[in-house]
Amino acid sequence: MTTTTNIDESELAKFDALAERWWDPDGPLKTLHRINPLRLDYIARRAELGGSRVLDVGCGAGLLSEAMAERGADVLGIDLAPSSLDAARRHARDAGVKLTYACVAAERVAADEPAGFDVVTCLELLEHVPDPEAVVSACARAARPGGSVFFATINRNLKSFLLAVVGAEHILRMVPRGTHEYRRLIRPAELAAWCRRADLPLQDISGLHFNPLTQSYTLGGNADVNYLVHTIRGSAR
């Protein structure tokens, strides 16, 4: 197990405690189940998964990792929550999906395998670490020049506070209370600046939207609340 100083132990414990229910589509992480097809399609439309080596940073119990492996990718899913990784391995074994999981930090993978991956994904993680820019930089170093790097996070403004924190956590109970801290949410301009410094030219920003009437999610339009970002690594650094 390789760790890093870029860890908030309380955040790690919060998600590790959910490990046994991670794969329950009606459990506390049901929102992740519902948006996972959209996340996967967003990635697959912009990067070839079949035959590609993919690094999934902050993989949790493997929802996205498995889905990408089923599309033909050679996936390494990494996380620092041991119980979540145990759940990921059990589910992959039971589902007959071949991929690899490791309890290791993105910074360590970037140091050990620089430019080693065709695609790097880091979804719903940046707002849970003390130094999100360091994670962005690590993702960039792990990607090969010309490889795609994807991020997903939540904007920081009044609308996102009302919808993603008050509404989603306290009123609709879409995610467990305390999942997000407003001060840690990330404005698109902030993420874009980190990407520029990491030599990750921005290709696209798309908003993820929830319709409470239809209980459905769509991608596109403004990035006022949840949003996904596609970047491509520039020249070797």
C-alpha cells in the first residue's frame, strides 16, 4: 500500500464505510449508478476505450472501472480506501470482469509509470482531497502525450450549494448527508487553470443535469452545478 500526504482521513473513512453498499443500485450511492452510463458515454465518445490502457483515479468500488473494462479497456483502478477496493475486487470476480485494482495514490502511479496510460479518468474525487491541483498534475503525468484525461466535479456557487448540497443531501436524500463540503467545491475556471498548468489543454466542459420531475439525468449545457471535463495531454513534460 503506497500512500500520500494528499489525503483527508475523514473523507477516506466516509467512503470506506459505504463499501458494502456501493454496488446496491438503490443504496446510498444510487446516484452514481444512475449517472454512470452518462459518464461512460461521455468518455467513450471522446476517447477509444477498446484496447486502451486506462487509469481510473479514485475508483471506489469500481462502477466506472468495470464499465470501461467491459468496453475492452485494460483498466487499473486505484483508490486509498481498502474496503472499497475489496468490494471492487469481489464484484469484478463475481461478474467475470478482468481488470486490476491497487491501493495506491495517483502521485505514486505517475512517478512509477509516467506517460503510461492512454486514458486517465478522475471523477468525483477532486472535491474530496486537500490539494486537488496535485491530483490534476498527477493525472497529467500518468497520461501519454495525446492521451485523454477526464475530470468530473461540482461547481462552487449559490446554485450548486442549493441543489447539490441542500437539495441532493438534505431534501431529496440522493446522496448521504455530509458527502460534500461547499468550501471544497471547484469552479470550472479553477479547474481549467490547473489543467493549463499541467499541460492539459481543455477540449470540453459539459454540465450534468437532474430533472426532479422525470427523475432523470442529462448531459450538456451549463456547468452551474455538476460538470465533466475532457482534456488532452500536450507534449511530454
